[in-house]
Amino acid sequence: MGTRAPAASATGLRLLARHDLGGHGDGMQVVRRGNALYVGHTGTTGTGTSVLDVSDPARPVLVTQWPAPPRSHTHKVQVADGLLLVNHEKFPYRAVMSEPFSAGLAVYDLADPLRPRRAGFWPSGGQGVHRVVWTGGRYAHMSATPDGFRDRIWVVVDMTDPARPVEAARWWWPGQRRDEQPDWPSGERYAAHHALIAGDRAYVGYDDAGMVILDVPDLTRPRLAGRLAWGGGSTHTCLPLPGRDLVVATDEQVTDGPWAPRRCVRVISVAGGSPRVLATCPHPDGFDDLPFRFGAHNLHENQAGSYRSERIVFATYFSAGVRVYDLADPAQPEEVAHWVPEPPPGQPVPQVNDLFVDDAGLVWVTDRIGGGLYVLQPEPPLAALMARARLAQ
């Protein structure tokens, strides 16, 4: 059994630029708006958020960078309506701490997009906020572990006054509150990761519970509408493709290899009354025997202002890099492009973590340990396919 990482490889994508994020290469969530790029950091370097000028995508320039609060990380970023939202969460998660950490949601004003100014904060209590979804308007929603809960639940926050956000709603699986008895099997974890909304439905990755569907014609009154579990574990992102009655779901790999449990990308039909798995996207070969994480993680989430498609899906796969799938036939997904970098210095394998595809089709990618930021450009065949499959804005 070999343990050497496969050589760097690419089909359909080429490296346009790389940035080391000022020597703090633990990149997590990445979002582009206009000429500004926002990067949350995993937390291992102590860095919180980086802001880069990407007016020339081939030469990103680090403009602003600030640290995370002590014993906390701020690894998620979301931008809309002239605001940057950043999570605050206890870090490391399971550490026993006698000193304080920061728990909640920070709000920054983007009057100068390259130099955010702190404008407000919502204190969540408990262990803090994990992942935020903010597309503008009145409400943001997120996963958080407030006081009195065992693990992350789904929370809606009213952003009417950005200086003073207030909680508007919460939903949890019965048994998550500390005064309730869990009803799930011993050894499993029921915890919200985040929801993506299409119409009146919120599709929530809920760890070992799989995909939880909430009815949300009014975000302040969520109710359970359905659920689909497949025994994969660690369900992370559930991306609705509403024009096709599909959801693409990832199960996050949370275990280091070699030979960790398989974590995949699934295509699910939500037509009719009972959701069902149609197919599993092709799983990369040659990575199972490597150290660190190998398996699915994040998807590009089709937010307004970015590249949007209900046919072409972009995913990160940790040591297997970026994978691009064509869902022309959702029952037979096809991998049409991939990109795997050389391991960053000091790492045995890459750990490609998150990605964002901007409106021009450029793919912004982070490595969660030390690789920092990569900018990828689609080669002509993939670029032509992306253009044909693009949704109208």
C-alpha cells in the first residue's frame, strides 16, 4: 500500500494565481463580491478574516487582515446588502476552557469593501455560530449552539438593524436540548450544519440525520416537512436545484485517512412527496490510502451575483482537490473537470476546503491547513459547457 500523494493533475481547469494569505494559509470559506474577496480562516494560525483586492484576478493583493478573538475561530464569511457577516465560535470545539471565548455573529459595514468596519454583533451564547447563510433582505440564518443545547441547531436572525441583530426563530431536532432525551441511535450525531432555501423549503444538512427539509413560507415559523437519510454520516451541504426538483448533497469527511469512511456527493430527487437518492457522483480513485482528509466537503452554492447553474456542480474533495460534475442526466452524473494541486510546503497532501465560482467563471479555492488561496480558470471546453448551462441572472 503506497502513501505518496498522487501527482498534481488537472483536466478542464488551470491555475491562474496563488496567494499565501500573508503566511496564514489556513483558508476556509471564500466569497467574492465585485473586486473584493473575503476569506475566513480555519483558526489554526490565529487569523480571523482576510480581504483581498482581486481587480486583477491573476494578481490578488492582500489589503486587510485581522485576528480571530482568543480561543475562537471566525471561519465563515457571507456578503450581501453592503454587509459582511462573520461567525464567532469556540475553537478548538472540544477543548475544555476556563477562559472566555467569543460566541455569536459579527456584522461589518462595507462602505469601503476592502476595509470592513465593525458595525454590530449578535451574541448567541453557548459555543457560538458555525455557518451562516446571508443573501440579503431581512433575515440571515445559521447553525449555532446556544446555551442549553447539546449541539448545533438552526437559527434565524433578524438583520433589520445591523447594529443590533436579534434572534427571530430557532428549530432543532427533538432531543438536542439538554433537558430532552435524544431519540437517535447511540453513537450518532444530530446537528445542523446549514440550510439552503428554494421557495418555501429549507434544505438542511443535519449530520447523521441526513437531509432535513423545513417548510419556511415564513422564516420565523419553520416546521418539519420531511427528511431523507442514507447512512452516509456528516451531511453538510444540501444544494437545491429548484428548476429540476433536485438537491445535491455532500457528506463531509471529518476523519483523517488512510481508509477513512467514504463521504460522497449525492443527487436527490425532491419531486413528489418522498425524496429519494437518484445517484452518487463519481468518487475519485487513488486517494483512500493517504493521510489527512479525503472525501467530499463543500459545494459552490449558486448565490446571486455568482456563477449559477442547475446542471454544472463544483465540489471540493480535500486531498482530491476540486471536482466538477455535469448533471445533464441526474441519474448518471459525469465528472467533466478536476484540479489537484501539489501539496503545500510541510503538508503530505493538499486539503482543498472551500470554493466559490464568480460570475466570470473563475474558481476561488482555499486549503484548510497551509495552502492559502488558489484562483482557477476554466479551460475552453469547460468554459463553453458552463456558458451553455448558466442560469439567467
